[in-house]
Amino acid sequence: MFRSFFFNRKWMHWSIFGSVLILFVTWYKVELNVKINEWFGTFYDSLQKALATPGSISMSDYSALLMTFCKIAAVAMLLSVLLDFFIKHYVFRWRTSMTDFYIENWHKVRHIEGASQRVQEDTQRFAALVEDLGVSFMQSLMTLLAFLPILWTLSFKITALPVIGHVDHALIYVAISFALAGTVALALVGVKLPGLQFNNQLVEAAYRKELVYGEDDAQRAPPATLRDLFAAVRKNNFRLYFHYMYFNIARGSYLQFGVLVPYFALGPTIVAGGLTLGAMQQIVRAFGQVESSFQYLVNSWTDIVELISVFKRLRAFERHITL
């Protein structure tokens, strides 16, 4: 899964230099996000001033603020589109390197149940999941590095937390505590999902294999056998639906409540009039960026479960090659 791409000279220009390019562009996108966060602070302070004192801001100043946002947003959008295009090619090369390795060793694994699925479907799914999870992880890490100092500085403006009272750099601790609590809780709630996802692929592979045999052999795939195999598919899928149902309830409730957390933490300061509208917007946006970075596992749990399942199957597949 990894050495065929990262330790193969044939793919070095993609695996090494491509990775560096992705990291650089992702970092630059985060820097643009920081600029947008600063813009929101200036923009909302200007709005507050204009609404409180009519005529204090000219139309040209107001238009200049809007144009500044348009320039930053245009660059960010263009980079996002180009980066997405490049990453798709990068990941397909990764899939190609895996496929080449498996095809070269096809004679060792062709007897394994679901071998064709591993080479065709699992390599595709592995590449797609690595793309989603890898890029989002890098962006979360870089966002955290960029916005944590900003939130640390902005926390000086917070006078107190509800119930607790004054705490230095309170918003940092609130973001970390809330994200950590949610990650642990959802990990416990979704602990059965990786195993069920893995089992689901096993029963699907057994059902598909019998159907394939039945295409060429009239003695294979009798109705009774197919009904039994499909019953196993149905049973495992229904179990997955049930466990994902309560997991999604827990995850959705946690994320919805998370929208209110910064406003709840800022309550005493807002009531005391200790913030301007622009400063509040900066704090809320910075808090959201830090919190979402810490919530990487929460936001990606479904994809992580699927990646664990695919990784298990490919690892078992590769063991037959390296024997």
C-alpha cells in the first residue's frame, strides 16, 4: 500500500515532490483563511461604526473592504480547484503503483477469495479515502498551527467564563476540552463500526464470488445458496444501519451543540460589553477553526472506519505476496 508508491523510484516525482507541493499549497490556503479572519474583524468593526455614527465611513472605504474580500476569496477558490485537480492525479498514481505491484504478483494471490475485488475495488477505495483523510488531516494540523496563536492572543479580551469565572486564555481550554470530550465519547459510541464494516465486505465478497462463478458454471449459484448468502448480506447491513443510526445521532447532536459553545463561553464578556462586533466575529471564527481542527477524528470518523476496513483487507492480501 505504501512502499509501492513512496519507496519506488518510478513514482518519486509524484510521491515526494507531489507531497511537498500539496503541503505548500495547503499551508498557503490556511494563510489566506487567516487573512479572511482578520478581514472579518475589520469589516464588522466598520459596520458597527457606520451604523452607530452615520457618515463616519465613506462609500469608497466600504467598497474597498468588499473588494479586499473578493481578491482573497478569488485566490483561495482558484487554489482549491487547482489543488483538488492535482490531488486527484496524485492519488490515481498511488492507486496505479499499488495495482502494478498486485498485478506483478497476481499468480500468488489469484486463488484468494475476492482477489479481483482487492485489486480493482479496494485499491480505488483506499486511494479515495487516503485523499480525503490525508488532505483534511494536513489542513486541520496547519489550521491549528495558524489559528492557535491567534486564539491565544484574542483570549486576553475574555473577562470570565460562565460559572467558572476568570481563566487566562480561557478559549483555548474550552476548545481543547470540548473537542477532546467529543472525540472520546464518539470513539466509544462507534467502537463496533470498524468490525462491522470489515464483516460487511466479507459477506458482500462471498455473495459476489458465487454470482461470478454462476455465470460460467450452471452448477454454481443455485437459488438456495444465493438466498443464504444474501441473507448474510442483509443481516450485516441491517446491523450497520442500526449502529450508524445511534452514532449519527450522537455525532450530529455534538456538532450542533458545538455551534453555541463559543457564544456560551463569551457570554459574560458580551453582557459586560467588553467586545466590539468585529472582535467577537474574529474570536468566534478563530475558535471555530481551532475547535474543528481538534475535532478531526469526530468529523472524519465514518471515513476512518471505512479506511480501517480497507486497510485490513489489503494487509491480509499482501501477506500472501510476501510469504
